[in-house]
Amino acid sequence: MKITMDMHGYQSEDSYNRGRGRYSLYLAKAICDILGPNDEVVCLLNNNYKKEIVNFKKEFPNSSVDYFHTPLP
């Protein structure tokens, strides 16, 4: 099974360590913990939030990551 998780909630400005961001992170960790050997998780991150991408990669060093880009105001 392949699961793609949108981690934008984790990347919202200053929320990666509180509320919605922390919940998104713990949910992703819980899903990764129960994966079988043939399962794969791909995390989708917004390329505009470089600081949060670095933090995310520290939490999930072996994860598959795809990026999307949105225009900033």
C-alpha cells in the first residue's frame, strides 16, 4: 500500500511545534510505525517553508518526500 500524506499542517508558520503541526507530526509517526514491509509513505511538503523542511527531515530521515510550490503573496 502506498500512502501520501500532506504535511502542510506541520509546515504552517510557527505551528510545527504546537497544535495542528504537532498533531500532524504525531499522526505521521504513528502511521509509519504500523507500516508493513511492502507499504510506503510519501510525505508532501510545501517547498516555500525551508526551515520546516529541515526540521521534518530530522524527524523522518528515511522518508520519501515530494514537494509542491505555491505562490507567496
